[in-house]
Amino acid sequence: MSAISAVESDLPEQRSDESAAEPAVDWRERARGLALRFGPAVWCYAVLKLVGFTVFMKLLSFSGDYLKKHPRFGGGANPWDVLASWDGWWYQQVAQFGYHPALVAVPNGSPGFTVEQNSAAFFPLYPGLMRLVSEVTPFGLYGAGMIVSVTASLVAAAGIYAVVDRMAGPRAGVIAAGLWAIAPGSGAEWALYSDSLFIALAAWSCYCVMTKQWVTAGVLTLVAGLNRPTSAALIGAVGLAALVELYRRESGVARPLTAMLLAPVGLLGYVGWVGWRMGEWGGYFTLQHDAWLHYFDWGHGTWAAIRGVLLGRNDYPFAYHTADLLATLIVLSLPVLIVLLVRLRPPLVLTAYTLATLVSVLGSLGIFGNTSRYLLPAFPLLIALAVAMRKLSWPVLAAVLGTGAVASGWYGGYVIFELGIP
């Protein structure tokens, strides 16, 4: 009897051990499944990006121009410092010191700039993650920012793959992730910039809308709204898709409605907070207009820049010859890419998001040479190219994408960081 009792007393412990082991096995299986699904796209992106990044850094070393510039404006003691200049400098200021929103008039300011620039123009998610990572690692704010950017870029590559895979299959998804690695403006993906983080959130938000995961899409869009003001395009696209879903009643009412209500909270919350701190509800937009000369001007600035490039003149704001020439070529290619995308009949959220992004970029006054970086979020434009290229063999794809990766070190990195302002 005592032996039987002992065996019986052991049974619950054995069941407990088995039940404890099941989640571990399940976690390993899930991780293996994710690696098998997203691994090819992420590796394709990472390898191509590493090639372009290496070329970019070598070009910086060869030129040595960064030694002649201020660390805040594209210079530093070594090429790595360039990655933390321009916007990267401002993000480090936010991460280290926080915000002090104010509208301070500039006495005798240059034309168009009547308010002092301050860090409130830069949204809090990316510098907040920089600060968080720096607190738990020994790498400091610079290293933490690079960790966030590189990690986010890999998540973005996986998200782009997921979206394109659902539309055109896994091969096209892998190619699309590779194309994003070598896209114009891709130098900002591995730098102290918030672009990769925003695109990761945008891609997965679009995927969640495509798969009817409405609440998750709303949450991701809310978080994206804390990262960049261009999240307005994503908010509009998710809201429109949710509105159509409400009309069709395929997902009920509660989930699409929740997505619509959640999507704008992040953007409106930050802009509202800045306005409240400044004592002027439109303070954020005043800061952008009067301190950064960045605002929606219905495309007048874009047209002036393109006209100046075509006529060989530099009589428009923020003229940078090489960067502006590349930007002009990109803008001229957009109608072709849009038509090719529309012919594929993509989901509404992708079409709306892409078109809204293009309107935002081309309709706003800013640094025209930065158009390549501003268009990085418009990843759906790559889908038609990926679909066409999926017929190529892997060796041919390797040659095409590899050549693009080498070239991207110049046009995607060096041009915008050294020959322009990213």
C-alpha cells in the first residue's frame, strides 16, 4: 500500500512537470516556425543592407569630408559620427534631456525662419526607446539608437514580407524585402533616425488590416502616431479600411470601430501635448512652419525644385544638386510605379496608405533632396517590381540585387548624408 501511495503521490508532480514542459516546447516550435517563415526575407534584407552600409562607410572614409563639418551637421571625428548627425543629434537631445516645448522668436531671423528650432518637432517613441535601451545596455545613447534602428529595420523587412507574401507569394515577399534594403534613401534605415521604426509599425499595421486583426492594427497605428507626423497617412488608411469594413459588416462593428478610435490617439495626443505646453494649440504646426520651414504647401515647393533641376538652376529652397537630381528621377518614376501597383488590385489599406504618403511628401515644402528618404514608408510601390522579378532565377536575382546593394551605398547613403541633408 505504501508503494502504491508513493506512486500515486508522484503522479501529480509528473503531470505538473509535463504541463510545465509543454509551453517550452510550444515556444520553441513557434520560434522555429517564425524563423522558417521570415528567415529568408530577413536574411536577404540584412545581407543586402550590410553590403550597401559597408560601401557607404567606405565612401565616407575615402572622402574625409566629415572631418571638415560640425558633428551636428554631418561631421565628426570618424565616419560613424555621421550616422548620429542632423536628426540623429536632435533625437539624442530628446533622449538625454527630454522636451522643453516653446515658441521663441528669432530676432532678425533669416527669411522664413522666425522661431527658434527646438526638439518638440521630433516625436517621442524613437528617443524614448533609445533612452530605455541605453539604461539596460552599456552602449550609451548612440549605440542604443543604432540597436533600435537596426532591430526595427529587420522587423520592418519581416512586415513587408508578410504583406507581399499575402498578395503575391513568399518569393515576391523575399524580393520586396530585398528591394527595400536598396531603395533610394535606405541610408536612413541604419542610422539614428526613426524611419525604420515607423515603417515596421506601418507594415505590420497594414498586414493586420489585411488579416482582419482590427484591434491590433489600431494599437500599432496609435504607437506609430507617437513616432512620426507622417503617421497621418497610415491613420487615414486604417480608418478608411475600417469604415468600409463597418459598411460591409464582415467583422462586426466593435473591432473595426475600435481600430478607428485608437488609430489617431498617438498623433493627436502628442501634438495636443506640445500645443498645451506651448500655450498655443496649434503650436506644433507653428514650430514646423516657422522654425523648420516644413509645411503642406500644395506641391509648390516640389514643383519649384523639379523646375529648378530641369532648368539647371539653384533658385529654390534647400538646393542640393546631386540629391535633387536623384529626387527628380524618383518623382518622375512614381506614376509608373503607381499604375503598376493599382493593376495588381491591392487591398484598400495599401492603396490608401501609399497615395496618402505620396500626397504628404510631394505636397509639402521641405528639403527636396530628402524625397528619397521621405518615400521610404511607401513600400507598397515595390510590390509590382517584386512580382515582376519573382520569375528570375536566384542567381540572376543575386546579381541584380547585389549590384543594387553596392550602388545603394552611394545613392541611398552617401548622397543624402554628405551631398545633401537627410
